Amino acid sequence: METKKYSSYAEIDHDLKILRVEREIHYQKILLSVEQTKESFMPSKSVSFIGDIYKKVFSGTWGGILKVVLPYAINWYINRKRGN
């Protein structure tokens, strides 16, 4: 890389301003890529899909029955004795 020779302070100030802008652009690109990476790991669509299914299953008469029976069934499954 060749060393640049300046003839005035105005040229130095101009190059420093350009470098600051370039540094800010690179910083913003890094922030954007971090945000995109975080969004790709967020399960927002699948969570809303599961929420929709939950609302459909647990609404109405069958939903009321499931809300009562399901905790007992889960408790029975967890506490059952395993056969040899």
C-alpha cells in the first residue's frame, strides 16, 4: 500500500470524514446481519401456528373436557410404574 502525501489539512479532514462514514456503514451492516441472524432463529411463525392449534383444540365442549382430563392423563403417564 502506497503512503498518501497530503498538501493541506483540508485533504486530511476530507479523507477522515470519508473513513468515518465508511466505518459507520460497516458498523450498520454488522448490526443488520446480527438482527437478521436473530430473526432467523426466532420461532415466531411456528409459535403462532401452535397457538392457533391450541385455540382450536381447547375451545368448545371438547376443549373443556380436555382441560380437565389432560392434567390427570399426564400425571398418570409420568407416575406409572414401569414393568420389568
